Amino acid sequence: MLSDVAARLNAELTAPSDPRHVDTVVTRVLLGFEQGRGRGDDENEVLIAEYVSALKALPLAAIHAAAERFRSGETLRPWVKRWRPSPAEFADEAREGLIPLRTQLLHIRRVLDAEIYDVPTPEQRAEVAKAAEAHLQRMRQAEPARHRAETPAEIARAQRAKLDEDLARLRATGHGPDIGRLMARLDQRQGVSGGAR
């Protein structure tokens, strides 16, 4: 079914091989504007030829849809309704109408060209899990120190070393911004409740 829709959209997006078809659509649109108002047949032929030239590479379905929008006055692109659309405005309106068709065709092609996904078997899942576990083991062995968490004893030793360093600095200088904090730590460490010694 999607293939049929794609074929129909491809046909709608194909430019017409006979320019007389475009001529017919353009002539019908221009009849509602100023064709025949003070112009001779030769001038009208030249005018229509300009439109046919501007629209020749566009699909007939898009040209026809743009013509219907100009007739109804509900165009996709801005247009001053008092004047007939120029050949360039007509072509731009037809191109604007192609965007939804091309988008729809793109979505259909993605579905039609999609790769078929086979659900992995339990054996394949087990094989992937085994390979992942083997990789994790190799990583743990390659960098054991990086993945090991510090023990509480190591944390306590690091805190003690930092405290001793701060006390040594306090004793050496006798002043500094950390004196209050260092003295509170010293009091806490020595079990004294309040005040410096």
C-alpha cells in the first residue's frame, strides 16, 4: 500500500512532458484576472508563454493546486490580491505547495527503505552480556586504584594529617584567617569543651 502511495506521489512530483497542459491551467487562471483587458491575442500569447516558461520544470499537480489557491485567494505565500500573480509568484506558490508532498514522500521512503530488525535470541543476549562482563573485568584489572573507594581508616588518616598541618602552621605564625576554625578542631580533638587553651 505504501508503495502505491509512493508511486502516486512520484507521479505528482514529475514535471509535465507537454507544455500545453501548463498553458491550459495558466490560461484558466489568467481569465479571472486581466487577460483580454485591452490586450490582443498576440500579447496574451506572449503573457501566457512567460508563465509556461516559469512553470515548465514544476509538476502539473502543483501548478494546478497553485492555480486553485490563486482563484480562492488563499495562497500559501503572500500575494496582493488586486493584481494577477507574476510568473515568479506563480512558480513560488507552486513550489511552496510541493513541500508537504515531498515531506510525505520522504517519510514513506524511510519506511520502505527501513532495515528489518531481528529481535536478538536469548543465546545472542547471553553472548553480549558475557562479552560486556569480560570487558568490565579487563578494565578493573587495568586500573584497579582508580575504581577502589577509600576506606574509613584512610579518610581518618587524611583528616588527621590535614589537622596536624594546620596546627603546625598556626603555631609557626600565631595568626591567620583559620585560627578560630583550627582552635575549634584542636579543642574537639583534645576533648576540651569550649575556649582556647
